[in-house]
Amino acid sequence: MTYLEGSYANGINNLGQIVGWNGNQGYLYDNGTYTVIQYPGAWLTVAFGINDNGVIVGSYQVSEYSEQQHGFVYNNGTYTSVDYPGAATTQLYGINSAGEMVGAFCNPGCRSSHGFLADGSNYTQIDFPGAQGTALFGINNNGVLVGGYNNEIAFIYEKGTFESVDYRGSADTAFWGVNDNGEFVGYWLDAHQNFHGLKGDLQNP
């Protein structure tokens, strides 16, 4: 285990590069070296995902007094803001090696969130059927997506099919990452409001 002092580690790629956030700044941790990831002019920047090409995705907030968030892509020193068309708030959580990105957005009023897949300039809204809120957190290079809905139940989305997973009947379950071997990671919340990490695979979720 490596202790990353005073920070949250959110994502890792196959090269061992890690992204996360510390205070109001995101960071890249690569072989013992930290690099600050901060969207220009933003009050808060959080890095959530990194692919094997070193492209980082996350979200930023311009002002402490505004809850509006925007997604961003950081590639080779260049930041690009990403907003789901017409959305009030956008967050990017995951990216694969093909540059496909997943996240969540909400429309003006933000009564519920919606998951989405972004491929270049093409955006596809993806909602768990009948859910009041959906978020997509991870995507692998085979196009398998993972996330959560209604802020309490995890799901896997593959080839247009959803599989819901409520781990041990927990109060809250979410899947945050999935690799190309079909292994996924996330967390579940017990009856005493304690969080626990979990790992599974698509053959035995």
C-alpha cells in the first residue's frame, strides 16, 4: 500500500498513474511525482478518471458560491470544458483508451440526474429504466459501463442491457470502475452507515 497524504484517489490506469483531489485541486500522481490538475480560473477541480494515454477527466466549479459544475478533459497540458448539451450541471467520471467518456448531468432545476456516454461530439443519455436518478462512473475498453441509480443501487450496462446489483440488500451500493477483464470495484453502505469497498466480476456479480 502507498499512502497518498491528505488526498482522495479516484482513478488509476494500467500504467499505474493515479488521479484524485486534495483540497480544492485535482492531482496526477505518477511514479512518486505529483502534478496539480486545476481547470484555469476554477475554484474547485476534481480529477476522477485517467486512461492509458494519460488523458484525465473530472469536474470543476467556477465559484465557491455557485453549485454549477462542468466536466473537463485534460490532455497534454490542455484543458477542455465539457457540458452535456442544454444541461445545468455536468460531471465526467470515466474515460477509456478510445476516448469514450461517461458521467452524469442534470437539467435546469436539477430534480434528477441522468447518465450519459460521450464519444467525440456525440452524446447519448443513458438512464436505468424507471430510475429517478442515474450516474455512470466507469467504462472499459470493451464498452462495458458501470454506475448507480436512485443513489442506492449499482448497475452494469453492457450491449444495451442493464443488470442491477444491490449488494447484500445494502442501504447504498455503487460501482465506480471496471477493467477490460470484467472486474469491477465500488462500495456498499451497511445498516450502521459504514462504507465498505467491494470487488467483483461480470461472471459473478
